[in-house]
Amino acid sequence: MRTLLNKIGLTFLALVLIANLTNCKAVQNANNKQKGAVIGATGGAILGAIIGNNIGKGGNGELGAVIGGVVGGTAGVLIGNKMDKQAQKIEEEIPGAQVERVDDGIVVTFDEGSGVYFDTNKYNINAASQETLNKLTGVFREYPDTNILVVGHTDNTGDADYNMTLSKNRAYAVTNYLKNKGLSSGRFTTNWFGETQPINDNSTATGRAKNRRVNVAILPNEKMIEEAKAEANN
């Protein structure tokens, strides 16, 4: 009986949340993903959003450990509602960024056309990127109960080892910039893949520009998860 009541409650909450959603693209994506309430427990969709279609090629153990499983049931819906609001806020503050609601998290993709980019062979945060990251910092302060994963990528131009180091330096440049704005170091994990995880065709200039990217995944921390579970059980 309790299981039946939980299912009824979940359905009701989902209907209420859907009825109150805006037209923002990130929130529409959340609806398509059912806000984490009925997705499997692997967090694989977030990995896919970060590294494209190459999940099966290894090297993702650390990311999987950071991302963890998906919170299901009513607690998952409650978390999804909070993450919807944060995703919408990011879209409002940074219109050029690609914002996706995936599983229990948010994946933000920055490339040369969307707010955070790097000059050729450089990894310093330029003035335009600082402006975008300052806006992102404001959102992170407004929503403190999240962890932040920063992942760096490059195109395939040049030496693979060099590109791996370049992607590491660019990912840490973003992480360190955000930390220096007063965000807690404990919220951050940094990873990098060099040229190994393209999401576009490296044979074209447009594709290479999109592959030179930094992803920021925003995930509920333990406090948010435990509060959602407690609320769901009341």
C-alpha cells in the first residue's frame, strides 16, 4: 500500500511541477528526461552529455564516481525541481551557453561561441571568459547545495600528449578562477580528456571549434539529497 501511495504521490508531484514549468530549453530537456525520477541509476546520461558518444572507450571511472547514481522516486522529483530552477537561472544569466538538464544534474557546455573560450595554445582566462564565469559564480552562490565538475577537451590539431596537457590546464584554469571567487574548494572536481572525446567532426573548422570546449556539470550534493529524501518521507 505504501508503495502505491508513493507512486500516486510521485505522479501528482510530477504533474504539478510540469504544469508550473516555463518554456526554457533546459527545463524542457528536464521534462524529456523525467527529471531523474524514472531514469536508471548509473548517471550515464550525464557522462554522455560531457563526453559525447564515447562512454564505452574507458577512462571514465573517476567521472562515474563523482557523478554517482540517480536519485529516484519523490526525492528525485524534488531534486529535479531545484535543478530546473538553477538551469533556468544559468540560461538567463548566460544566454550563449548550452545548458542541458540531464538526470539529477545540469551540464553546461562552453566553446568558442558560448562564453568561455581560450586563445590558440593558451589556457589563461581572457576578459570575455571572466565576464561569463563571474555570472556563473553568482548562480553557484545562489545555489550552494551542489557539487561542480569541470572537464576540459581539445580538438585533434597537434600532438595528442600536448592536447591532453592543454585540456588539463584549461580545465584547472576554470576551476581555479571559480575557487578564487570565493566558492568552496570542496565543491569542485576537475578532469580532462585532451582530444579523445570529440562531439563534432574534427575535419572541419566548425567542428574543431566545438570540440575545444569546457564542460561544467552541476550535481546535487549530499545535503540536498538527504533533505529531499527526508521531505519525501514526510
